[in-house]
Amino acid sequence: MTQPAVKRPVIRPLPERLINKIAAGEVVERPSAVVKELVENAIDAGSTRIDIIIEKSGSKLIKIVDNGWGIPADQIEIAFSRHATSKITGFSDLDNITSYGFRGEALPSIASVSRTRMVSRTADAEVGTEIIYEGGVLQSRKPIAAPVGTTIEVENLFFNTPARRKFLKTEATEARYLSRIAMALAIGRCDIAFSFSMNGRTVFSLPAGDLGQRISGLLGFGKAMVKVAGDSGPVSISGYIGKPDQAQSNRWGHFLFINGRYIQSVTLSHALGAGYGELLPKGMYPVGALLLTVNPGEVDVNVHPAKTEVRLSQERDIHDAIVGAVKEGLRQDGIIPVFKTGDRPSDTQSANRLTLVQPEQPYRQQAIPGIGSRGYVNPQQMKELYTVPERNVPSGAGSLPEIVRVDTSTGEIIETPPAVRSVAEGSTQPEKESLSADNIRLVGRFSDLYLVMQAGEDLYVVDQHTAHERVLFEETIRKIEQHQMVGQHLLLPVQVELDPEQFAVYSEAGQLLNEAGFGVAEFGGRTVRIESVPMLLSRKSPEKVLRKIIDDIASLKKTGHDLKKAMAQSIACRAAVMSGDRLNDREAVGLLEQLLKCENRYSCPHGRPTFVKISRTDLDRQFGRA
């Protein structure tokens, strides 16, 4: 039986218009992609001002006006040819790309799926040139009066590709994408004046100027932001990030740039969040923008036609450099939450100044529950727990507290006046008013959770659980690293059967559990035997504590914590005083004193604030006295 004849397909080159329409599917994904491509062309043309005008979320009109070099009349039609560009000339240029565009695909791709009109004039031309394409077909070309620069209008986007138009999101969603790309372009080049309007309403109009002002105006709503700067290995970093209380529940609030180009990178976004560490609550993401300068030879931007994805030859080193720079920026004590009243911002210049002083006494009565025993402890135990290390004091100098003054609105350390220099500098005159162990006064309690303290004219509302958790976390981390964690042996060992997932976590963290004060070992199958628990948790059920800590470690590891921090965080959370635990006066004051000694006193390991400050200015404003 003979097989029916099969017609063999013929290989042939595709028509130019079809090629451009296929390319448009990659380059022109949505209206925001059109804006990105056209504005980047305007930047490459040396523009000092760029106006972006949008109607009906880009489906009706996208108009870009710049004052750049313009396109000569004899080259304007060539600009709409596929792979025609002035940015590169040879193969070697791909290894050192410094311009935004270089593929020569944007204009022909856009013109193939819209009605595109361009008017351009160079400085040495008497008139400009107007050229119009519709669906990729040249409709007209003629001279026209025009200012120096280029204006391009894209109308009826995707009119001839109904499938692509059908898959556009709602107008509100597309407007969000347009606003985001306009913000990114404006942040990436603060030396260029930008304006962005949508449906006749000006969204922003920004003169060329300072990077900090531009980022703060667009992302921080005028709030003070933390400056980030660093030069480490393959990357130079500059930018501004929001304080933890400005964090958002999505990643739309932060922007990353490499050599001025807006990019998207999961790895570098993770680095930005990792720099905050415990300051960000779970599920929250930072606000801000980081501009990275990298050797162009170490960056491959020719990964995708949209050019938002890049490959970095030293991505790990750049990741670590970002983490370090962000940590360094936030390390300044400028992140204390301030209680806000009314619609007007508080006077951060005066209300956010905080002076911290260590107690002059060798030790004070600070029997915080969970460290030592509940209630009071004998003086010898107290001395071992809370003795302030002696400092080298110059001969003839009195015993003075170590003073650190911080402006929390900017995060800058305020230089201490000569009268209050530290003893290391030979000063003998202490500062008269400061937040120290001597001028902290317990005003009251609220709901057996919040402690109300007064220092000078400021009130501090302390969350006793988060404050105690921070104290215990840093103490536990230190003791684990120094192998000083003490376990409390159980009178009778306890056997616990773990589920498969818990046992897998235990198999990985078993050694660290023992270093943290647990005495735990496998007892056959998925059963483990508990012989001791950390002293901090000696009053808890050993079985429940072990299960909870293993579950905490599994959860925290998924969010990027290492085992040691996850362990310390879980132990601190379980051992800290809870809502409803009433502290006596000495315990309450002692808790705040210990909190002030912590490296990060403003948040618990989960990112929640430990205390907020209510200034006299806030209260006066609330009662109409401002």
C-alpha cells in the first residue's frame, strides 16, 4: 500500500514587515516598554529635558518630546530599518556597551504595531523632518517647522495585532507599569529634567538636580531617607533607601540600576533586602534606589531585547557589596520610630535627637525575666550578668559615661561638644541632660505589655516583649559564637517523635542545637532524646520548645536566615516576657537599660519596633498648643 504524497514545505526568508511584527512581540510587550525604548533613545541623543505624555494608558497615545541632537533628514528613514543603529559599529563594541540602546530593533518594532509619527531636527538644519509609519508601512515624509530635538508619537498601539491588544491588562494596571518605568527613567538620570503626564494630569515634573532629592520626592514622599554609598571590589554603589517604617508589602518600591540602566535582578533585589536583616518585618520590602557602577566589560546586557535582564561576571561579589553598603547605611542610629500626630510631619530636626549614656555604676538591679531567675537575684549573680566593662581612664580624669549622640532624622552621629567629649579624649565635664540610667523614669504601664518611660521632655513607649527579645537575641548570638550557652539538665530525659520534615531540619541543625544549650540526640527512627534545654527556656515544656524551635528554624531558613541567627531568634522569642507578664519597676527600668546597650536597639529580630518616642512637640500639636 503506497503512502500518500506529502508536500514538502519550502524554506524561504520572511518578509521584512512580518519580521518586525514578530520582533515587536519581544521588544514591545506593553505600553511601558514603548516608553522605555523611546526615552532611552532620547537619553542617548544627549537630551537635557524629556517630556512623557500618555493618554488612555498608552493604548491611545504615547508621546515623547526631547531636546536632544535630533536625526538628520537623510537618516530619519534609515532609523526605522531593522538593526539600524548609531550606537555600535563592530563586534567588539558588544563587550563595552555604554549606551542604552544598541540593537536597532525598537523603532521598526514599534512602527509595525502602531501609527507612529516622528518629527526631528538637528541644530544645523533650518527645518525639521516629519515621517509617518502605519503598521510598518511608510505613509509620508516631508519637511516641517520644528524645534531642535525629536518628538515621537505612537498612536493606536497594537491596532493590527488584536491578540496582543486583548492580553493587555486593565487601564489602571497598565498605568501602574507606565508610572513605574517613568519613575525608573527619572531616577536613573537625575541630571536630566523629566516630566510625566497622564490623561492631561501632570504626575511629576522634575528639574535636573540632586539624586537624593529626586529619590526622596518620588519614593519617600518627602521623608528623610538613608544614604547608601560604597566602593567595594567590582562595584561602586550610591543611592538612598527608606527607613524600615517606610517598607511596603511588595517589591514595587525599590529600583536597581547598573551604569544608569534600570534592571531587574532577583539576586540584587535579595541583596537589598538582606542588608536590612532583622529590621524588616516578614513579608515587607524596602523602598529606595541603588545605582551601581560596574565595568561595562563585566556586564552582558545583550540577554533579552528588552535589556532589563543582565548577566554579571561577578554577581556574588556585587551581591555581598550591596548587603554591606546597606548595612553600613542603616547602622547609623537614625531609625528610631517616632510617634506621629496629625497630618503635618513632626519637627524631626529637634524631636529626633537622642543621646544614650551607659550607666556610671558598675552594675544596677536589672533582673529581667529570662536572664537569670525571675524577680530579684543576689548581687554576685547580678555582677556577673551585668557588670559594665571598665574603660581605660586617663589619670586625673573622673569616671564619665560613654556618650553617643545621634540625629535620627538623618542617621548621622552628631559631634559631641567639647564639654561632653568622652574620657578617652581627656574631657572631665559630663553632659547635663541625656538619656541615661539616672534620668530614665518609669511613668506607668499599659495593658501589661507597654512600658511608658520619661527621659527629659520625651516619652518612650516600650514594647516589653520586643525589647526583651532584642536583648536576649544579641546575648544568645554572642554566647553561641563563644560557646558559652548553658543548658539546664532535666530530671528525667524526654523522648520526642518528630514528623519527617521536622526530623530533616533536626538532622541539619542538631549540632547547633547542642551548641545552643540543648542536650539532644537521635533515639531511633524519627525519635530524639532531650536531656537538657537552654537555661533561658528551663521553665518551658521541653517537648513543645524543641518542636517550636525546629519549626521556627525551618520557617526562618526559607526567608534567608542562617541557622545560627534562626536558632537565636527562636530562643529569644520563646524566652522573652509576653503580654500580660507584669514587670516590677526595677525590671522595667533595667530592661530599657539593657536595650540601650544593644547593637540594634530599635527593632526585635522580626523587625517590629522595640519602642517609639512621643516628643513634647507632638503632644503640643495634638492639644492645639503648637
